[in-house]
Amino acid sequence: MIEVVISALVLASMYGLIAIGISLTWASIGMLNLAQGFIFTAGGYTAWLYAQYAEGWGLEGVGLSAGVLIFGMLGSALAGLFVGAIAFLPLQDRDNFRTRSLIATLAISLIGTQIWLILFGPQNKPLPPVFGEGRIEIGPAGMSYQQLGTIIVASVMLALVILWMRSSRRGLQMRAMMMDPLGAAVVGVSVRSTGMRVLAISGALTGLSSVLLAQVFFVSPTSGVQPLTTGLIISLAGGLGSIPGTVAAAGLIGLAEALTARYLQQSLVPFVLFAIVVLILIFRPRGLGGLLEDVRE
Amino acid sequence: MAILEIEGLSAGYGPVRVLHDLSLTIEPGERLGLVGLNGHGKTTFLSAIVGLTGWQDGSVLFRGEQIGGRRTHGMGRKTPQIVRRGIALAPQGDAIFPGLSVRENLDSGAYTGATWRSRRKRRERILEVFPPLAPLLGQTAGTLSGGERRMVSVGRALMSDASLYLVDEPSLGLAPKISLNLVAALLEIDLGDGAMIIAEQNLPLIEGRVDSVLGMHAGDLKLDVGEALGDVPPAAGVHL
């Protein structure tokens, strides 16, 4: 049972980061970013490229690990800005921005996969283990360094983002824009520059998730598809825009995935996840966030 | 130099033209009341000053600098820059941030430039104008009553370092006594070299307390309201 809980926490950490990126982007600029999978893969390849060079220079240990994490986040943040330059800035004040940007990000996602295929080929690229190899035993169960590291790094990153949003001026501007775009414009908050900032931050979170997930899987041209789907499921279940809701939904979905994989079958996971999100949206149209926060919209 | 010099301003949304070739000049220290029925363009007029209309055309000089001009799309795109030059708008329907506390809502009015550092002092000043807000500072703005929300919205506009304050229908939807207090507090504020435009449907609320009153009818500025009041002088530079 403890193994299931640990596995659930690891899954929640990895997918929760993408989900928060999707959720923030939707709530602040009204764009459902289907290119989040492309952004995910961009971080994976950037980290892989860095690892290639770093190993060539003989770098190892903490330097290598920290670099992989940082370059993964950096690559995805840049990809987020790239998506913003194509799907957000030119379309932002047109009619039907939500539909247009949805189509634009879908296009980036599809074309992006082909670009990765051309640049890096179809082979899977492994990332070096960031947290070292080994296990710690806690009572009857144990967890690997990779699992422990994933949970800690994701939690610290999430805490930093929440702290920044709660206490800094830029964070306050971002939250203001999420709640009332007109009010934000009236107090001098630019939707365009704040929107790009949101895309960069969402990208960095996605890049971190990409590096963490690549500890278990590989980086490949299509490796962003499944995380995008799970991220979308979590952000929907959490009630797009609510950070506490998204965190709760990540825990719930992670647990569901871990339980299904352990007691049923791995192949049933998507069915179970979609069933959960459908049920949540039937009974709680605003997702779990509606339960956790008294005032929204 | 005039605070605001508007010349031939037309504005609207899509195919609809709401404002027809308006001109208006406001001098430092002036309080202008803008009265008129619903749907005659008061809100559009205030919105056009900060670039929040669908399209607009005509010169808007703010302290000698052009902030208007012809614009066919890009609603609100220039608004943050215009606001940062020193124009504060308390828009119709509050537009406060429901999930932020009253304190954070007020502070958001001081985002622009160096005012952020003096936000505590500014907040104290707002609480002197609207004392009922003092015990509510930590409360989430979405849970406030209509009158309190309006105070937050107007207070947020007053937090900034503006020289032109635009207040859109401060009394809308409020109980008479509450709107009376709110407008009274608003009109007692020391503007210094600044100026203020208050759009208001309820003429008796502002009558005699503003320097001039203009009527707004079918997207045009009229003097008849001022003439009807007798002793209220017409605003400078109005072309009919």
C-alpha cells in the first residue's frame, strides 16, 4: 500500500507541474495551450543536448544534475515564449481568441513533433539520472532516490511559484489579470507582457516535469503527448485556474493511476482517468477548485 | 497647460458609432460632472480617453501629449501605457479583483512605477477617505457588499499617482444613503493640480459640488444640463 502511495505522489508531482502550467495559462490569458506537449519535449531535448556536452567536458555529479534540471526548464521556458509569439501576441485582441489560439497551439504541437523527428530522429534519448541511483528503506517499504528527488524538487518548485505569486508585485499583477482583465488593464497591467511572463513560467514548470519524467521514460519526438493528456485531465478536474484545486486533482489522479496500474492493468489507466474527470465535471462543473476556494470569478 | 484637450473624438464598437465628434478641455483643479441617461455614451467617453473602446478617432491630448489618434482595433492594448502616464479610471461595474484581499486590491492601484514603494502611505490616505474599509483590509474583496466593492474600486483608482481621475457612475446600483456618502467623500478629495471627471446619472448627487456639469445626449456633449442649473458655468472649450 505504501508503494502505491509513493507511486501516486511521484506521478502527481510530475503531471501536476504540467497541469499547473496549463491551468495558469488558461486562467490568465484564456488560451488552452495544446502545444504544452511540444514545450515539454523542447525541455527534454535541451536537457539531453546539455548532458551530451557536459559529459564530453567530463562534468558529473551535482554539476551535471543541476545543469540538466536548469537547461530543461530553460529550454521549455523559451519554447513557451515561442508559442506565445506565434499563438498569443498576434491573435490576442482578435475576435474568438480562444478558438484561434486553440487551433494555433494544436498546429504548433503537430508541426513540432515533425520538427523534433527531423532534428533528432525517431530514437529515444535517455537523460542521465539526476538524483543518483540507490534506494532508501523506510520501514517495510522503500523508495528510490529518483522517486524521493522527484517529490522534493516538484514540491519546492511549486512552493516557490506560489510564494512568488502571493508576495511579489509581478505575481500580484498575474493574479489580478486572472481575476479581471479589464481591472488589470485599468491599473496599468499589460496583458501582453504579463501573458508572455505566464507562458515562460508555465514553460519552465513543464520543462521541470519533462526532466523528471525522463528519469523513468525517454525523450522522443512524441514523448509530450501523454503528459499533455494527463496534464489536461488534471487541470480540468482541478477547475482550470485554481492552484489548490490543481494540486488536489494531481493527487487524486496520481492515486487513481497508481491504484489502477497496481490492481488492474496499466492499459486501463486512460479509461479510469477520463471516467474520473467526467464524473467530477458532472457533479462539480468548476472542478475541485470550486470546493476549495470560496471566491472565484 | 490643460490637463485634457479632446478634439473631434469619435468612438464606438464594431459598426456602432457611440461618440460623435466630441471636443472638450479640462483645466487643472477642475471637477467635471458628466450627466446623461443610460446608453448615451458616458461610459464610452471615459473608456475612449484610456483607449478601451473598439475603435476611435480624434485627438486626445493629456498634458500636451497625444494619447488618442486613429485606431481601428486593439481594444485596451494601449490602456496600460496610457494609465501609467497618470490617468486613473474607476470603471463601471467595479472591475475589482474578487479573489484578492481588500488590501491587495488597493495596492494594485499603485502598480505603476515608483508609487509601489509608497503604497502604505497611500493606503492610509484612502482609508481616511473611506473609513468603512479600514476593518475590511484583510477580507476577500469578492465577499464585500456592493457599496464596499465600489469604495474599493474608487479607492484603487485614487491609489495611483494620477493627475486625471475618471470615475464612472459611482452611485450605480447603490442605496441612496450609501451613494450619497461615497460621492461626498469623492468630491472632498484634494485634487491639487489634477482634475476629475465624474459620470453620473443622478444629477442631484453632484449638483453644486462640481465646477461644471455637461449633459451627454446621443453621443454628443450638451450644455443644456448646465443651463438648466442656472449658476453652473459651462466648461471651458466646449464646442457645440
